[in-house]
Amino acid sequence: MPRYYITLPDPTKARGSDPSLAFTAHGADGFAEQLQTALTGTGLFERWRAKQEDPDDVNDAMAATDPSAKVKGTQHDLKIDLVVDTVLPGEVLRQRLRLLAGSGWQLRDVT
């Protein structure tokens, strides 16, 4: 299973452009929990799809979930590191992160 190493350099700025879809967390555990929920369930994706001009045109592959996905968060000074174990394609993970964190995240490594 791929492991993604993600950093939120400034967690206060790790917010997507749509507040109804964005992270609301403030601590490492909260960010990890919200990302894990976004990967294991369809809630975030379905809320995003409903906001699209033509929801039926959205690529169904982007709705993929991984019920066994795990996310662990740790705080290091001001930044938060997230370790994500998931079988989801990188494209799906990136889309969920953009919704949640906007551009306030960095992919550090994949193993």
C-alpha cells in the first residue's frame, strides 16, 4: 500500500477555497481525522460534486474511496505532518487535499 508523506507548513492557511468543504481542524489529530474521513467515505466528494455546474459530468473515478485508509498526524513546531496509507490513486488524494487544504499542503514523499 502506498504511503504519502504530506506537510501542512502553516496549518492556519491549510484551508480550501470553499469553507463548506475545507478543513476546520486546528490540531494534528483533527487534520488527520478529517482527511481520513475524506478518503474512506464519499461525503466530501458528494458535497463537492453537488456544487458543480453539471454534476453528472464529473468523472466517477474521482468518487473512489478506500475504507482501509489510515492517516496519522503529528505536530512539529508550527507545521503538521500527515502520513497517509491508502490504495487510492494519487489524483484522487490530490483532489481531496485541494478541497480540504487549498494550496496549503506539500507532498514530501511517496513510498
